[in-house]
Amino acid sequence: MTAVVVFADSALRRLLGWIMAVPVIFWAVMCIDFLGFSIGTVGWYGVQLLNAPWWAWPFIPDCPLAALYGMLVFYRIRSGKLPNWLTVVAALSCIKYGIWTVIFWGTKWAATGEYLPIEVGLVFVHLAMAGQGVLLLPYLKTLSIATRMVAIGWLAVSVVVDYGYGHHPALAFPITPVQAGTWAAVLTALLAVLMFVVYTPNSISATTARSDGRS
């Protein structure tokens, strides 16, 4: 398992390095993230935000905020800055809400057989957002366990606010809040396992050190 993680770490770093090195691709990612944040916050969540208490605002526009986090972290990396707490929040948020959205629309399509163009477009965009989060995983190995716990805690609180207090996104038939909340909770738990069991700093550094010693 450790060898697989190290191989994935190396491959992801090379791919992200290529994206950073090609200005057209990098700035395209920046523009898409910014549009996702702006249009998603105003167009998809605007009315909901106006009708929600102020303390719930940081947890309501889940996907738009994930896009904003991803944009900021990509820019930080290209600027040569060290990873910080926002890196882990961006990685986990992009992965969680990207996958959640794909599950959401896939379930709706399976039940209704109706594929609207905007829904298909949203699936592709959120798959790309999940991929953006995966690309950030190699940068998390330098961050402390406490930082990772804060990020997982943030995602867990978001589940409570969304589905415990009713501030979840608008749901399409036949998806219920219980279903949507279960997906969110399971994805949060899986990301916690990824952070603390699979993708650990020690597992990567130890294998890398053994590899260097043999070379």
C-alpha cells in the first residue's frame, strides 16, 4: 500500500507541475474556479444565503467555496509558497463535494432517466474539481495531524449544519435529505481514513528514504 501511495504521490506531482508550467492551462483552471465560485454562490445558493442565519453562511455554498479554496491554493503553489492549512481544506473539500455532486446527479438520472444538459455539464465540472483536489494530496504530507484534524472537523461540521439544521443544497427528486446527508457523512469518513491511515507523512517519507538508500 505504501509503495502505491508513493507512486501516486510522484505521478500527481508531475501532473501538477505540468499544469503549473503551462500558463494557458493554469490560468484556464483559475478562471474556471473563479466562475464556479461566483456563479455558484450567487446563482445556485444566493437565495438560500439570504434566507439563512449568518453563522450558516460559511457552510452553505459547499461546492463554490471548494472551487475558491482550490483556486487560492493553486495560486499559492505556483507562487512558490509552502502548503498551509488551506491546502488540506481545499484538497478535501474539492474531493468531497466533487464526488458528492456526481453521486447526486447520477442517482437522479438513474431514477428519472432524464439527462438535462446543465446537469451533464455540472457533472463534468465537479469531476474536474475532484481531480483538482486529488492533485493537492502530495502537498499534505508536510502538514501536521492537527491541521488534518481541523480540516476533517470542518467537513464534519458542514454535514451537521447542512443536514442537521436544514441548510443543505436544493435536492432533486427522488433524493431525500437522509440520502444526501448519508453520502456527505460517508465521504467525510472516507477522507478521514485517507488522511490518517492511507496517506500519512511517515508512510511516504519512509518508503522514499528506503528507495534513496538503495540508489
